[in-house]
Amino acid sequence: LLPPPPDPPPPIGSASWFQNLMKSLVGESHGGKKTELKLHNLPKPPQFKAWRNTTRTRLVQHKPSKAQALLLWILEVESKDATDTILADSGDFPEVDVDLLAALVAIATGDLGRRITLRVDRDAKKGILTKGRQILLMVYHWNRVNEEAGAIYDITDLMQVLWIGDNN
């Protein structure tokens, strides 16, 4: 015997169709299961700004009902006053902090990945749960670029260069 066919999807445009669409777009739970926060691979310095923007967006998408508060929470990492101690407090978002930690550990590779792994392992041996924002601060510091020194340029910077020519 074959199992019964699955229920047909709701009619396009219906309230339940729209609700299912929004859930799939914003990463909310599906069928009572929690969705995983996924981030792009750790960036190289030239890609850092785009990675940071994508990471912010994915975080607020992960909990859209609290998007504005979550954005402010994640921007605390970017504050000049951000410290490891301050970021040890997850505030109103302990679940998101753990999800962020898991997502960052999952993409930890190379030298920075090794440092992240050592940090998480060191804290775990002390009975301390490393927070996602603490690891995100490590990523931000790793990719910090002294823009005044002009260490990194992108293609838009190169397009602004004017060729004077050879006067020989």
C-alpha cells in the first residue's frame, strides 16, 4: 500500500499561502523546527564590508519579529566601546547569540578559524559558554583595516584613478 498523498498546497494568494511564503523568506520555524542561521564563509579584508552587511541582514532575518531591536543588539559589536566583557552579556537575545556562535564556528577556517576554535575550547574547559557576539568581535578585529592608510581598495576606487599619461 502506498501512503496517502500529501495535502495540496494552499491556493496561491490565500492567507495561509502568504503565511507559508513569508516563513520561508524570513527563516522562521518550519513545522515546529527551528531554522539554522547560516553565514557566508569568513571574509578576506576586501570583502569584509559586504560580509558584515550580509551577516547583519541574516541575523535580523533570523528573528524578524524583533528586527529593529536585534539590529541595535548586533551593532553593539561595531561600537568603539565594544569589549569581550560587555559582549559576554547576551541581553534580550540569548538564543540568537548561541545561534550566531554556532554559525561562526561552522565557518571557522584558516588562521582566524584556528583562533576561534582555540577560544571556544578554552572557554568550554572553564565551563564558560563563548557568545556569538564575542566571536563576531574577533572577526571584526581580524578584518579591521586602517582605511586612512589606504590598505585596501576595491574596484570603485580603481575606477576613480585618472591617467595623466607619460610626458617623456
